[in-house]
Amino acid sequence: MAEERFSLKDHLFNPESIGDLADEFSVLPGFDRDTFHAEVCAGLQGRELMERLEWIADCLEGQLARDFPSMADQLEAAMPAPLDPTLRDDDFGRFIHAVPGILAVRHGLEDHRERALDLLHVATQRFSMEFYIRPFLNRWPEETLERLRVWARDENYHVRRLVSEGTRPKLPWAKAISLDPLVPLEFLDALHADPTRFVTRSVANHLNDIAKIAPDVVLTYLAKWRDAAQQTPKELAWMERHALRTLIKDGHARAMAHLGYRSNAAVSVTGLTLTPEDPAIGDVMEITFTLEATEDSPVIVDYAMHFLKANGTTAPKVFKIKDTSVTPKAPVTLTKRHRFKGNATTFTLYPGTQKVTVHVNGVVKAEATFTLR
């Protein structure tokens, strides 16, 4: 019997979770809980995750007021208690509570901007409105930015996080925004010293987005924050590594130097071996080598698989191995197991001659070829 695969959409949207949402809206006079529950559940199958949210909103608005200000009042009246404001991280809330954001965009974007933004402020304290603030940034950029300036100082950390997360230039799953990606730096400047990891993680992810298009700007801000010393050293060090992760993976010399790693470190790689040298798709290959140094050196060690493409060329994909230190008296031998996944969703493997390179502080130190069967 085939193993049943986990379905995120069924985990998030099912008769039980829809029943919880129906119960919350039952506080509204005249709301027909059973009709709403039956209608929503009947239409879940065949819809993907985000489509299910839109469907729930479709079913809900049929029982709400037609004018948006009254609808917004109803949506707020039916909301559960805010998420625990004493937590510092990982308090995401439930996807079913994204529905007010959908309706804020549908019915408030054009003619009721301020009331819609008020609704997002309240709703994001139950589930992040990061997807739904973006249409307002596109339609009303100056007015929305002015609101975000206020929210950056809000007492609720979910509201503060929204200021960073909602303005990210490359927010996963979200629609693009036309905002200049450097404009939100004013918010990150204020939020980088936030006491909650939920906010600082967003700031770091936001900087990682910007680093892909303006790496020097990101490094300048990180240096400024280090000098300002408004954030605790431990938290800022975590933020720096998280914000620079793409640049580090790419071997960006200035990013390496910011974290204390020298691209010209006196480190060599010896004894690179691949076992087996002719793996098949689905197999695991062991990559083993030794780091030797003539002086004490902190190192970031990665390897890149130069995968064969359909057109016969190769393209590298970098994988992390280890952050460590090497001394003249203590060489470091590392082994990494790499599985050649035949069902990867992001790329396709092709049989043929391919290459592994070992990178130390962003610099290629050794390489070896292998034949993938």
C-alpha cells in the first residue's frame, strides 16, 4: 500500500478548522453557521491552498454586510483573541484567520483605504497580513508607507513584524510590489534593534532579499548597526549571518570579511575523494577531504555540485558543509554525504560527467569529476 503523502492544504483547511471559523462568526446576529460550514467544505476539494482561502472568503462575504465599513466591523467582532503578546517567536497563528485580509483588499482597497488599513492592523495580531498589505503599497504607496511608519513603533510585535515582512521585495508566495526595494530600509533601521526574534528574523530575511540586488547597501547598514550597538551583540551577530547567507553562499568577499572570514586564508584542501565515483541517480556519494592551514583560520566550507543540464552545459548548486576553524597543528577532515535525488522539484538530474568543487571562504580550493549514471 502506497504511503499517504502529507497535504498541507488539507491540514490547514478541513471540516474541523472550518468548524472553528464558523463558530467564531456565530457571534454575529443572523449568521448561519451550518450553511457556511457545509458550503465551504463542499468546495475545498480541487482547490489549492491559496485558492481555498479565496473560497472561504467567497462563502463568508455572502453572509456579511455589503458596505465595507460595516463588514469590517463584523470581521473584527468575530476575531479570536490576539496572539500571545508575551511570546518572542514562532507565533504564526492559523491560516483560517487570513480571510479578513482578503476581504480588506477586495472591498476596501479603492474606496475605504483607511478603514481597510485599520482592519489589517487588527487582523495581523491574529495572522500575518503580509500578503494583503502589498496591494495597498501598490495602489497607495505614500499613504501606506505613512501608516507603516506608525506601525513600526506599535506595541504589538506582530504589527512591527508586518512592517518588515510586508515590504520585502522577494516575499515567498506573495505578489510583487512596485516599491523601490531600498525605501523600506528606513523601517529596518528602526526594527533591527527589536527585542523579539520574530521581528529580527524578518529584518534579516528582508536584508537577504535586498542583498541579491544591492549587496553593498546591506553591508553598509550592517556595519552601521554594529557601530550603533543598539541591538545585543549576540542577536545582531545572528542577524548578520542570516542576512548575508546568500552572499556567503555566493562567496562574496566583502560579506565574508564582515563576518571575519578572509578570502585569502592560508588554507588548502587535500585528499579530495568521491565514493563512489560513478553514482546512480538515487545513490548517496561521500565527499571526503582534509583542510590544512599554515595559520589559525576561521573558515566557511561549502561544496558545489556542477550539475549537467539538458543542453550539455553545467551549472553549480552550492551546499553548506561546516563553519569551523583550522590551525597548523590540527588539520580538519570532513565528510559529506550527498544524495542524488531523482525527484527533486527544483532541478532535474541528467546522467553524464559532472564536477564537485570545494569552497573555503568562497574560494574554490579543490575539484573532482564523477560520472552520474
